[in-house]
Amino acid sequence: MILEDKHIRGNLLQFFKFGLVGLSNTAVVYFVYSALVYLGVYYIAASVASFAVGILNSFLWNHKYVFKDDTGERSITRSLIKTYAVYAFTGLIVQNILLYVYVDILKMLEYAALLFVLPITVPLNYILNKRWVFKAVRRN
């Protein structure tokens, strides 16, 4: 059976943990975004602000819980910089282009639009975090 392979089981567990962190982070980001939109902040500005809060939350949980560094060789500063780069791409560029399409072109409510962006950005974030941000240090 496929799930008997320890490597596959480990990746599935890691993806599950990433999903849990993502769900909690989504709640944080959505709360900040919705609160700012409710207060009259332009939806793109609200998206950028919620992004800033969410990225730090996501980094802390992913670093400690999902992509643990048992060797102690990972640079926290370098990983945080990479995290900002990944989320700048997926969170600011991809997310806001899609928000613009959903809200201004398709006339979707600002509150609902963000929920339609997530199925695109979440898998992309996982792949970039696993393969680049929190990539295990390999010794030659």
C-alpha cells in the first residue's frame, strides 16, 4: 500500500500540518481584511495590510510546527526573507490580480472574492515553502 512508505506518509502529514496552519492563518488574514473593509479601507489596501499580518503569523507557525529544522542549521533570518519573497509573489501579486478580476471585472463582493483566491494560492504557497523557504540543509 502507498501509505506504507514512510516518505509518503511524512509528506502527507506535513501537508496536513501546513493545511492546519493555513486554515488558522486564513482566519487571521480574513478577519483583518474584513475588519478593514468594514472600516472603509479600500479592499486592495486591506488586502496588503492583512497580508503583512498573515505573513509573520504563517512564518512563525511553519518554522516551529510544519517545517521543523532538527539540525539547527537553517538561518531563521534567511528563511524569513524567503517567506516574504514567496508571499510577496503569491500574496501580493497573484492574490491582488485575482481580487481585481473577481471584484472589478466579475463584480463579486469584496468579502467573498478572497475566498475564491485561496484555492489557487494555498497549493502554490505549500510548494514554494517546502521546496525553497524551508528546504532542508544538505551536506555534501
